[in-house]
Amino acid sequence: MRLIWLNLWRSPTRTGLTVLGTAIALALFCLLEALLAAFNAGVEMASASRLVVQHKESITFLLPEAYRSQIAPFEGVNSVAMGTWFGGLYEEPLPSGDRKQVFFPNFAVDMEPYLGLYPEMQIPPEQYQALMADRSGCMVGIATAKRLGKTLGDRIVLRGLIWPKRDNSPWEFTIRAIYTPSSETFDPTLMIFHHKYLDESRSIAKNMAGFYIIGLANADEHAAVSAAVDRRFANSPFPTLTMNEKAFNMQFISMMGNFKLLFRFIGSVVIFTMLLISANTMMMSGRERTREMAVLKALGFSDERVFGLLVGEAVAIGLLAFLLGAGGTYALINVAKWNPKPDFFPIFQVPGMAVLGALGIAAFTGLVSGLIPGVAALRLKPAEALRSL
Amino acid sequence: MDPIVELEDVTRIYRKGDSEIASLNHVTLRIEPGEFIALMGPSGSGKTTLLNLLAGLDSPTSGKIRVCGQDLAEHSARELARWRADHIGFVFQSFNLLPVLTARQNVELPLTLQSLSRDERRAHAEAALRVVGLEDRMDHRPSEMSGGQEQRVAIARALACDPMLLVADEPTGDLDAKSAQEVMQLMKRLNEGFGKTIIIVTHDPHVAEFARRELHLEKGVLHMERRR
């Protein structure tokens, strides 16, 4: 091990650059995986026991509020809550005179049944009571509260990008509850408020909702309930499309095209390039040390030991690069909580599997790039090598 | 007493394209324990081939080789490597020390193949460096030493495992006259004081004078022997 370590640093610049190059590739791999996981976060937080009903044509079309009472009696339906994407923008004046704009997802919902459907949003009972008692009250995720520097009782003013107020004034809310997600995969940045407040104050689309959330009595009945709901409204002016929450969330990702394939393609190219760089360095290093390998064999080192020495060096380069690249990215994102775009990625973490994957790639790259000089060393005949050098 | 080296009608033929070159041609040789042998002859006469054969680095085309009581043909490459680590000490013309290691670490290198603790390895290496008079250079790297000192470290490395046989291929070839003299004095002391059997390959008649027996090879044939 000592010899492997010392040999690594006989050409510090070369080893340093190889480690750095490979580390950057591994860091990029981890970053891409974190981005993919961030895009998938909505899918991960979906529950199998919830269905979403939207307009058959698109989520941008609305459904009548009356559907709630028509859906509720369906067999297999436990509860129903309506919701509408509000799309408000938070603006805060800065001392410089500019306005700081912060975006976070915000919805108007049927508060009581909605909170019953989302036990992932955990709040103390007194906050629940306060929220239910205040029509212009809202609940925000702990991440958004921290980001805005707000606490219970503080006011939030949003500019309604979709829903203007009747008097064109901004929408004002009072924070009555701050939820903590029950798991790391649930979005901690949401803001929800009473649908009645939206309906009373908006100038258009009264008595309409963007979607309905159905709580199933039994998750296995999702197909039957979906079909029954869609059949019920098939010939109405507002036909529906009912799907499970995962499929609903997936449609937002699919709107962005097949970026997964693109990410994977970029990742593969990066890894392949990394393999070539590392293999080239190891081959150069091995070729330069043919005499040394012959001498070690003459001293009594077996073929396997000499092979292990060269492969060990290559694997060590891979592992150093892993520590620097993947370890550094993990520390930056998961420990220091760096997020390139908190508005866009409420949950941004390098998944544990990605770190394991990077470790596998680093070890594999080391093994493969060490194999070529290693096999050459294995076949080296010391008598011939010592004679020819 | 059994000979330490015994070659019986040994031939080594190399193939180069369609032609065959006999580097050694029907050589029969017997070397007793404690001997100091100088192998001499012009370039291409088969000196190094003979040295490689009796160190188990190469195998003969025909004939039998017994070294330290072992028939080398009976062993696999891995067994020969292990045997070499235990029985043979190598000294090369250009020292061949590992540049990343200190003198002590270079000497410890063959000891890593033995079942010794770290402290035992260190003690053995330091003892070997004391034998060659380099106790004050133990922590120096090869680049910080003169050629003569490097060759003495290489000799200490060859001695570290206390081998029965020391083989040296032109050990003074890269040294100035004074350093060459010192190295050969050391070889002589190892032979006379420690009873090591030494075989050196050399072109230099002054170096050969340190040996008690000279063997002359020409075109792969052992054609002259001189004893002192």
C-alpha cells in the first residue's frame, strides 16, 4: 500500500491533474443525478392512495366546483378536496429601490379535507385551529418560511399572475401555520390558502377549481374509481381525466421533453472521456516503469503482485477522485445545503444511490485503466526487459 | 559438500524471426558454496544469459540447472519468484533503486515478501545498510546519493533477505574507478567475511581480479577457467 501511495506521487502534477479531471467528471455525474432526483421529487412524494382529477384536455382548463359533491359519493372515495394553482409571485422591496422576487408553489385549496388528505404536512393543533379560523390565513412550508424570514402572524403579499383581485390590489395573507414535512421527499416549500378566499376575491372564474384530489378508501381500487369518475363526466361540458398522483406529477416532467435521456447521454460521454484520460495516464506511467517492474520481479515479486501494484495505483487514483469529486459534491449539496435554484428545485439532494454509483464508476475506471499496464506487467519477462533497457 | 550451482549441458537458444541464436551452447558448470566467481567474455558471449538462467529469470532450451539444491525446471513462475526472494540477491549495473523510496525503504522492499513484522523489516534493513557502511544515509533518496552509494544500497537490498547466492551483472559498469574499487572491496568482504557465494558478470579485468575463479565465455561456450 505504501509503495502504491508513493508511486502515485512520483509525478505529482500528472497524478494531481488526472485526479482532478476524474473528480470533475464524478462531480458532474453527482450533480446530474441530483438534478434528475430534483425533477423526480414530485413523483417521489406522490401517494398511491390519492387520485387527481383534472380537465380532460389540460390542467390549464378549470372544472366546476360542483364536481366535489358529485365525486364524493362514488364507491371507494373516502374524501375529496379541490385545489387551484394560484401562481402568485412574492415581491419584497429592497433598500436599493429594486424589488426582490421569490417564487414558491402556491395553491388555493379546500383546507379541511385537503389537510386530511396530506398527513405529510405536519402542524401543531393550535396552528391548525388558527388557520381554519382565518379566511385570509395561509400555511407555508418551513423552507419557504426560513427563506422569506417569516414566522407565525407575519403577512405575505403576493402578486397574482393568473388571478387578479377584483380591485387589482395585491393578495395579502397572514401566516397561521408552518408545516414540517414528515419525510425528506415531501416538498417543504409549498404555500396553501383557503379556496374561499380566492373565489371571493378573484374577478374571474368564480365557482371553478383547477383540480380535485380524491382520497381512496383502498389504494388498489384506483383504476376502478378513475374510470368511474371519468365515465360520469364524459359527456359533460367539462370532461375529466383522473389519474393517480404519481402520473399527475409525471406529466409536468414530461412537459420538459426527454431530458433524462439527455442527462444520461451527457453523463455517459463524461464517464467515457474520464476512462480514456485515466487509462492514458496509467499506460504512460506503466510504460515508463517497465524496468522497475522487471527489477521487482527479479527481486522475487510475483507476477500477480506487480500486476496488483499497477492496478492498485489506478484504483487509488479513481478513489481519490471519488473522494474529491463525489464526496465534495455530496458535502456541498447534502451537508452545506447548496441549491443552484431553490425556486425550481425545492428538494435538491445527491441521492445515496448516486454516490454509490460514482464509487462504482471510480473503481471500475481505475480497474479498467489499470488493466492495460497491469496485463503488460503480468506478461513482462524480466530477463528480456532487463536486457533490452 | 553439494554444489550451490550446477549446470548440466545447458543450452539456451533465442529465436529471432526465422533464425535461431544459441546464446549458451552445452554449458556444464559447478560452483561450490562460498566461491567468488567472475564471468567474463565479450558482449553477446552469453554471460548475462547464464546469470539469468541460474537466477530462475529464464529457462534453458535444454539441459538441467540446480541452484541451492533446487531443480529450477520443477517450479512454476510463481514458485520461482518466491524461491528467488529467499535464495538469490540481485545487483544490477544501473542500481535500479526505486526513486520514490529512501535507502532504508529500498532495502526493505524484498523483505516485504517475507513474513516479518514492520519492526523486524526495519531492523534487517538497517543491519544490511550498516554492513555496506551507509548507516548515515538511511533516509536519503537515490537522487540524493552518489553512484557508489546507490550501488551499495543496491547491495544492501540484495543482502537483506540473507540469500545464499549473490549475482551481480556488471555491478561497477556505471561507476568511476574509486567507487568501483569500494564496491568490489565490499563484495570481497561479503564473500570472505559473511561466506556469501558471489557470481559477477564483468568486462573489466581489474574487477575480475577480486574473484577467486574466472570463467570465460565466448559465443555461448565456456572455453577457459582460471583459479587464483
